[in-house]
Amino acid sequence: MDKFWLYLSVGASILSIGVALYLFFWVKKQPEGSPKAKEVASWIRDGSRTYLKRLYRTLILVVLILGFLIAIVFSFDLSKISTSQVAVVPINGLMMSVSFILGALCSAVAGYLGMSVAVEANVRTATAANESINKAFRLSFYAGSVMGLAMVGLAVLGMSVIFLITKDAESILGFSFGASTLALLAKAGGGIYTKTADIAADLVGKVEVGIPEDDPRNPAVVADNVGDNVGDVAGMGADIFDSYVAAVVAVMILGASSSRLGLNYVVLPLIICSLGILASLIGIQFVRVGKNGKPGPALNRGTVITTIIFAIMVTAFVLITSVNLGVIWATITGLGAGVVIGITSDYFTSDDRKPVFRTAEVSHSGAAINIITGFSYGLASIVPSVIGIALATLLAYYLAEINGLAGIYGIGISAVGMLSISGMIVSADAYGPIVDNARGIAEMSGMDHHVIETTDVLDAAGNTAKAITKGFSISAAALTVLALFAAYAEVVTASGVQLNMSLREPIVVAGVFLGLMTPPLFSALTMLSVTENAFAMIEEIRRQFRDRPGILAGTETPDYDACVDMAAKGSLSSLLWPALIAVGLPLLIGFVLGPNALGGFLGGSIFSGVIFALFMSNAGGLWDNAKKYIEAGNFGGPGSDAHKASVVGDTVGDPFKDTAGPSLNTLITVMSLVASLFAPLIAAFHLF
Amino acid sequence: MSVYLYLSLIPEALIASMLSPEEFGVYYAVGSKKKSSGQAIFFQVNPEFRSKYFRIQEGLARCVPHEDGAPKASIYISVYRVLEHVPIAELGKLYVVTQDGRTLGLEHSEEFPVNDAGLHLYKEIAPVTPLIASRLNAADFFDLIVRNPTSLVTLPAVAFTELRLGALATDPVLGQAGDLPYTNMDHLREVLLDLKTKSVATKMVDRINPTSFSYRTVKNGFYVGNENGLRYYPMPSSEVLRTQHYRWWRSANM
């Protein structure tokens, strides 16, 4: 069965990439609009491409160095390394290294393709909005689909081809590690970039000078729009690509290491992903704005239909091929957890719900009360999501066990089940920054007010999709790293070391504490990078306004490139320590304190990482929407004391929700992968 | 190059300038390297206007282009008791400028807004800037403080606008504040309640109210008058502003 399904996976992935390419060229065929709109779009396009080229140039260096190290380390037969009968098998090292480079490459290509279409689609969406909301929505969503479909297609294609060649699930670990390395840097770098520009543009433009959002007189307005692309398109795409691949590889390793399961269960995650691709391709066809012209329900309808089709497909597949019934339950459990977390994100960030309403309401008492309220609701938002993850973990485990499947394999399948519909989820997510940019281009190029109002409607739906995707990616990462944790344990055990994770062992407790510390440290470093870079950019914007009064008078064009350049350099130079922590700390803990401490470290980092990621994403979204609720004419509206307080809350929440929060799931995935990859070496060589 | 005369209300001043009203609005609001900036409201004054109170001719003579040929942006002719000495008939269009320099010109109207029931909130713009709540409509309010004062407090001329009270105009206690951005809303409700329950026509809400205010709170327009008469400059409806003056509307709604 495995070969046939593997070929089917390859076919589904090629179909997905083909549709993505078709949509890419379809988008490019649409009219660009006025010369002014084209000019503004070219600033954003050039800024985005320049940043991504710089990022990828840095990454090539990182990937080549790590690839070289992996090639050397994995040229030794690690399974016998503790027996002093070390055999050198260069082909193993080469395969792992190539797999690693391929993972990074596929992730980069998906990100670049997604961002390329986004910077082409933004101006076309603005132009289409001049005609109708339906046309603009279709164009922007199809452009978002390029990212979603390319991402899942390249991921499944890469993993399937590697497995077809090597027949070894562990070699896909390299692919996953490559994808994660790129994701970490793309997500954290993009997050730092986008919030640096956003905060600086808002604090000087809106607060100090009083110019509206996306006003072309603001020197940071282009950098702000570039940030949407590099952070929310390329960064988020790389992030989900990473979780997607990591979930699959963890389950494949668990399938390969379990004697109770056959080879079919090794390739099963790839099959489930292929079914997810097909479901997404069908679901995308249902995303249409009806007569009421509301894009939000259209996006939700697409996600619901994709989920239902996918669940039916998995059920049919399991029943037809006589695969263990536990797979169905585990998959549905994963999808259920995704729904719970999506609803939770929606509840805590929607302006028609109590948390946002109360945060807005108390804002007239000042920024401190706004922050305390939003912070508290953010903390409370963890509860349903964590209960959802805990329930999904238990249900997936025991339902799998009851049906004769390894419980931990069930947990992994639930993560794969949740992530399988990523094609649709990422399509909806990438739509957001495209319409956000379209709005900016409409404003900057002086388009008619009805175009701006149409793009405002499209943008509001994009913000909700973005919040749901964050919840989705965090919960998926939580289940994925649990499976990766089990995979780490399997690899360590296979290396002849009995893993003892008892909390009565001081070394394990030390590992747990160090693990718990890591996500807050990582968050602090990325957010401090935002504030430092924003501080420098604020000075640059002030300087331009001060030295060139013609900018505000509208007679001079600001130096947009200066801010674009500052954001790019600042974000890339800020990545060193976060990257070192992600890759270096697990190795340091492992080689110094040993595999048991590393197990504790992974556990600690997973728990605090998930908590912090959920808290930061939800609190940030909540503050943002509380401000928007006031701006809609409530509690005094724009310019009121409540509004001023809510602006402070929103600014505090910006790096929470768009820099640190969404990078944490990538951090815990990278650390789990590093641990799994180097587990045999750590099992053989450790100080304590 | 033409030379214009402007009567600025924030702050009160008579200014000669070589800039057109729109250019002057941008310059006056966003400033130059001297960093003057902020909301601005000014009238275009008949360039032929002369008065014994102002050295207009001298000011116009100084209003010449810079050495590089750039137009002279401003020559201040007077910064004290200007409004009371400029006859209403000499005033042209009123320009309301946002803090980021978007300028909207308003023509005066012979028709005054229809009197409506409920309480009123008046923002005096020049020569003093208090915030006053009143039971009187705009014409009667003007009458009370300029033409027929019943108290010791009187003004020779005044420029003011009526601000929206929304539901508070009829129900100060339970009316929803909605999008009214005023500070110390509880105090405003108390003042309005006093007007409803006590025999007073006006009450001070805030005696040191800031000179600038949000244009979106303007109920229907601006008033300027002295002992010779009152003139009304209606503000377009929010729908007209949104559809026909979008840039100004967006800046005004910050």
C-alpha cells in the first residue's frame, strides 16, 4: 500500500503546486491600475524583495554552516557511537545534510512565492475594489491561496521524495530541521521588522503629528506595508510550514520506531496531508462573497467546508484501507482542538464579546487600567485553549490505545489532522496582509474614498482570520512538540539510554526550570529588539519631519528607503541571540546535563512556550480590537481619553501578538527538533 | 504675487501672507522649521480692509518674497483684540484646518440652523476659550454674551461653535455618551442637569478649556459676531465630508 499512497502524495503535492502556480499567473494577469498606484506598489514590492533577499543571504550562510556540521556528525553511525565501534558512513551524513538544505529551500521557496504574489496582488486588489468588493475579495483570496497551496505542496513533495529515496523516516528530521531553522529566523525577523515599522510609524505619525494611518507623508509608511508582507506572509507561512513538517516527521518516526505498527503507519501522515491538500483545493472553491458582500463569513465557510470534507475523506480512507479506527478519532480530536482554540481566539479578540468590550470600557480610566484589564483577559484566555490541548492529548492518546494503536502515535496524528487543512488556513491568513496592503496603496495613491472603505471591509475579515490562524498554529505546535518529545524519547531509548524523567531527579528539575525560562527569555530578546529598532526609527522619522517641513505640507516626498533600510538591518542583526538560544541551548543542556535534563528542558520549554504564545497572541489581539472598538465611535471615540489609553494598550500589544507570541511555537519546535536530531550524540556524550 | 489678509482665531491674530488659503492652512498647521504646529481656524479677510486699529499697510509692505523668490508665509500685523476690530462684512470664507494641515473652506450662509429642543454646548474659540453649556440656542446665546448681557461678563465680539451633545441634550443623566470625546463626562452631566433643574440659562463647563477641539464634535457649524450682527458658517454633513472631502474628514477624525 505504501508505495501507491506515496505516489499519490507526490501527485497531490504536484497538483497543489500546479494550482498555486496557475493562480500566481492568474493574479499577475489582472490589471494593476493607475500609474500612481503602480508606483506606490513598486515601493512596497522593492522593499519586501530587498528584505527577503537579505534574509535569505544570511540564511544561506547559516544553512550551509549547519548543513556542513550535520554532514560531518551524521557521517558517523550514531547508533553504535557508544560502543566505541564507530563506523563512518558518509552517505548518511550527506543525505541528512541534503535533507536539511532541502527543507530550508522548500520553506524559502514557499515563502518567497507567497510574498511575491502578495506584492503583486495588493495593488490589483485595490484596483479591483474600485469595481466591486466581490472582485477584490476573489483576487486577494486567490493570491493568499498561492501561499497556502505552495506551502503544503512543497512540504509534502519534499518529504515524500526524501522518504521514497531513503526509506528512512529519521532522514526527514533533517528536512524538518531545515524548515524550522528558516521559519525561526523568518518569523522572528519578520516579526521584529513589521512591529518596528508599525510602532514607529504610529507613534510619530498618528500620536505626535496627527496624520492618519497609511498617509503617504509618513516616512515609515512603506516600511510598515513591507512589514505586513515579510512578517505576516513570508513569516507566518514559514511558521506553519515548519509545524506542518515537524508534525508529519514526528509521527513518521513514532510509526517507524513502534514494533506494533507496520510500514503503512510510517507513511500514514503523508497520506493524511495529501487528503488535506485535496480537501483544501475543494474548500477554496467555496470561498465566495455572497450578495451580502461580507468576506468574513466567506472565509469561515471555506474553513468549515474544508474541515468537513477532510474528515469525510479520512474516514473513508480508514474504512476502505482497513487502517486502525483510532486514526479517525485522533484526527477528529485534532480538528476539534483546532476549533476550540479558534473559537477561544475569536471570543477573546472579538469586539462583540465581553473581554474586548470591558477593556475598551475601562480605558477612560487610563492606560494603566486598560493594560491591566487586557493583560488579565490575556491570561484568562489561556484556560480554554490549554484545556482544549489537554483534552485533545488525552482523547487522542486513549482513543488510539483503545483501538490498539500506540497512544503517543495518536497524539501525533491529532496534530497532523489539525495541520492537514493548512492549505486552506494559510490561504485565509495570507489574504489578510494582502488586503491590508491594498488599503495602504489605495490611501497612498489617492484613490477614491469608496475604494478605501471597501478595502476596510476586506481588512476587518483579514484581522479575524489572522487571529484564528495564530491560535491554530500555536495549538498545532503544542501537539506537534508533544509528538516530537515522544520522538526524542524514542531516539534516546534506541541509542541505549533509559530516559528517566522523574521530577524527583534534581537534574531533571534543573532541566525543567531552564526550559521554563527559555520562552520568556526569547520573548524578551525579540521584543527588546523591536523597541530598540523602533527607537532608532522614531528618531529618523522625527528628523525627516523636522529637517524637511515640505513632507508634511505635501510638497516633498519622504525618504521611505531610509526607514525600510533601518527596519531590515535592525531586524536581521537582532536575530543572532534568539537563533543561538534556539539551537545552542538544547545542545548545551544535552551535552552538559545529559539526556534526562534535556527531556526536562524540552518539557519546561513546551509548557511555558505554549502558555506565553497563547497569552501574548490573545492579549495583543484584544488590545488591538479594544482600540478599534473605541475608534468605531464607542466610549468617546477617536481623540477621547479612552482612545488615548487604548492606543497605549495597542502599542504594548503589538510586539506581543506579532513578534514574540507567534515566534514561540517555532522556538519550541526548533528546540525539540534539535534535541531529536542530536539525541544519539547526546546519549553518547554528556557530562552528567 | 498676491498678498492675502487672514484673521486667525487660534491664536487670535491678523496676518498678511503671500500664501493662498490652502497653502496658508498647511503652513499654519504643520509649521516650518520653527516647529509651530496644531489645529488652525482662520478667515480670509477682504484685502482692501483697512482700520485705524491695525498697521495693515505697513504689514503688507513687509510681505515681500524671500531672497530666493519663495513667497513670504506670514507677517503678523496684530495679535491682540483683533476679532472685535474687524467688521463681519469684511470676512470672507472660513477655513478650518486639521492638525496635519488638511484645509476645508466654508462659505457663510444667510440661513441659520433650525432651533432644536434640548440643551446646547458651546465652545468659544476667540477671544476667550471656555466651554459653556446652555439652554439657549446659538443666536440667543450670542445675544446674551455680546448684545444684551445680563451679567457683568460680556464680549465685544465672539467666534464660537456648538458641539454635539447627542443623547445628553435631552437626557443628561441616562443619555448614552456614545462617541462624545469630552473629558470629565460626569461633570458635564451635572452641569447639564443643573440647566434642566435650575433657573439658569448658561453654565461654565470648563473655564480653561484647551483652544483646540475635535471637528467631528461640531454640531452644525461656526458662528462669528459682534454688536453689529452674527454670521453663520455651516459645516457640511458628515456624509458630504466623507464623500467629497475624504482626506480632510479622515484627518479630522483622528
